Amino acid sequence: MAKEKKDKKALKNAKKDIWNNYSASEKKALEKLCLNYRHFLSKCKTERECVKEIIFQAQRAGYRDLKDIITNKETLQAGDKVYSVCMNKSVVLFNIGSEPMENGMNILGAHIDSPRLDIKQNPLYEDGGLAYMDTHYYGGIKKYQWVTVPLAIHGVVAKKDGTVLDINIGEDDNDPVFCVTDLLIHLAQEQMQKNAAKVIEGENLDILVGSIPLDGAEKDAVKANVLKIVGKKYDIEEEDFLSAELEVVPAGRAREAGFDRSMLISYGQDDRVCAYTSLVAMLETKNMTRTACCLLVDKEEIGSVGATGMQSRFFENAVAEVLNLLGQYNDLTLRRCLANCKMLSSDVTSAYDALYKGSFDMKNIAYLGHGMAFNKFTGARGKSGSNDANAEYLGNIRAIMEKNNVAIQFSELGRVDLGGGGTIAYIMALYGMQVIDSGVAVLNMHSPWEITSKIDVYETKKGYSAFLKDA
């Protein structure tokens, strides 16, 4: 009974009316930001698509490719804006400040990969007169959420002659879509007795891609017809799947949610909501004292591994190149620069859901529409795998946000022993820099359709701008 009263008090204290305290101009700015964010979500459903759009926007804002500056044997100076790309799946932007980089940078870091289904290298097969493509899920998902929903295929096919084909099937109204099938309820008595983790097996997350046999084909005629179609329309042969990166994602555009249109529903908001708001804040920076940096990386959902993940040396190498072009490089300067950085590890956190209130500590959970969320620590089972930011740094962050009138909330992912998650914060903390997790609260995290609040998107972008300017 005492806990119930405490929870009700916590919920009451958590309620804030931010929306009705906005001026008309602030509401207009919020709607503009969220409209552009919706377009970004609809257009960018893979890491490669994100990087392509980020480069386009960066170049429009005056950023130049670091590779071109190195090739042309140019130098850098305060006020210059550059970017560096890693394998078309990670990107880092620098706005060079007037202070020596040895003093550190203000860094916003987010990831641009999201949970999905990846098509295998030998995917296409026929069974029972139907053609399927075999998949392997990527990141943490509830497998049962991915059945019976319209799906699209995005990615690239690299051919032996060096040609790389961009693939996007299922987003245009005239495109076909795909689907993972499920057992009809009338025959599902045994299936419904299974644990939720086993209701849909990973090997059954194959997408249905065809049912018409090729006229005259004697074996696997439906598969043969699919190959004929993709060969004619997309110039793909069966062996080309061996060198392809094809991602199966929910088909459809990001939409406004709720009668009041206060929320956004879309695939991939973890973590493109933080990536996009970080990018916008970065592109708006001007006349920096400390160098500003925006780092948007791949592979976070599977542990930040690989050449395009945060555990690679991509970021460190890019910083070294910038220092060299500024005439400031040596190993000690690089180490001091990285150690003196301040960073917001920009990633989403869980939002309170009244339908599952038992999963949350209501005093320490983020609420939709209550502003930018900060997590002092993440991790699981005793903070394992967590960065756990220093108290002094939190005090500094609070002062910055208050100075810039940013609505903030402090939270944890959920109940102490229920589970947990991780971000790139602990990896960046290896350099000795100050890091804290921050971002937007999300409902339905890691599902095909995630929900955020427009208010939180707007306040988070404000917070990122304030951090770059004043940290």
C-alpha cells in the first residue's frame, strides 16, 4: 500500500505541462523540426541511407570531405568544417574551434543502425509452391512483432565488376511489399502454448517473395520466376546475393500519432531520433571556441563491433588526421585531446508505459512529453557494462541545460533486476573523457513501429545545441 502511494506521488510529480508554456514561435519551430525529422525517418532506413543524407545536409551547410583536403594537401584552421566517412556506414563531423584541440572537443555521439532482418547470402528457396528469402535478425527484437506486417527491402548489391546497385523495394506506392507469415489462429493451439521467445523461431523469419511459376521451368519454377523478375528489373543474378547487404525493414512512412498529433510513430527511432537531432544541432553551430564534433556510427545494436562500429579506430584516426591538418599532431596531443573531451552519448531510453507499469521505477523513469532524458548509468544486473557518469559532470550538465531553458528529466531504463541495455558511452569513456547518456524516451523500443513525443524531440535538439555551445 505504501509503495502504491509512493508511485502515485511519483507520477503526479512527473507531470509537466511543457506544451502550454511554449510561445507560438516555439510551437512553430517544434513542428518544423518534427516534420523534417519525419522526412528523414521515411527516407533513411539503413545506415548507408543515413550517411548519404547526412553528407548531403553537411555539404549544404559548408562541410567538406576530409579525404579531399588530405588529397589536395590543404590545411585546416579555426572555423573550418569537415566530415569523414567510414565505409559509407559511419560518419563524423568536426567544426573546428578557436582553442587548440588539445583542450578537447564537445562531442555528440549516436548510432544510426536499428534492429531489423538481414537477408542471408544464399537466401532464395522454394517450398510448397511459394518462394521465400531466408533472413537473420539483427539486434534485439521480439520476433513475433515482425510477422504479418508489410516489409520493404533496402540495401546494396555489389557485383563482381565493382558496380554497386542501390536497392529500395517496398516504399513507393507502386512497389510490391513482403511479409513474414504466421500460423492461422485456428491451428495455433500448440503454438500459443510456447514461451513468447519461441512463438516465432528465428529460422522462421523468412519473407514471402513470390508464388507464380515460370512457364516451362521443370524445377523450382516459382524461384526461377522470382530470379527472372529481379534479373530483369534490378539486374541481380542469384550469385549476386553473395556480395549484398540487404535489410528487411517495415514498409511505410513516419506518421504523426494521436488525435492531438503530439507524437511520432516510425521504424528506426532508436537511434535515429538522437542522430537526427544531433546532426541538426551540429549543423547550426557557429563561431566555436571548443571544437564541436558529431559522431554517427554503425553496429551499436550488436555491440559496436566491426570496422564501422564504435570499437574500431575510425573515430580516433579521424581526430588524428584533423590534428595533423591543423599542424597540432603528435601522439601526446591526440591523447590529451581525447581525454579532455566532453560527450553526450546520444541514445534513447525507455518511456513509462501505463499498461506495463510494473516494469518501471516510477520515480526514476522517463515520461513522454517531459523533455530531454539523461541516464547517469545504463547496464544491467548491478550496472554491468555501464559508463556511470561522474556527479561533477552531471552538475555541469544541469547548469548548461538550466542556462538554456531546456526541459530535462533523469531516468533509468527500468526496474533494477528486470534487465538493461547499453550504448556507446562506455567505449568513449575508455579515453578518459566525461560522458553521459542522453536522448529521447521511446515507447515500443526495438519494435517495428516506435513512438516518441514531439516535445522530447524538440527539447533534445535544444539540449544538444546548448551542450555544443556551452560545455
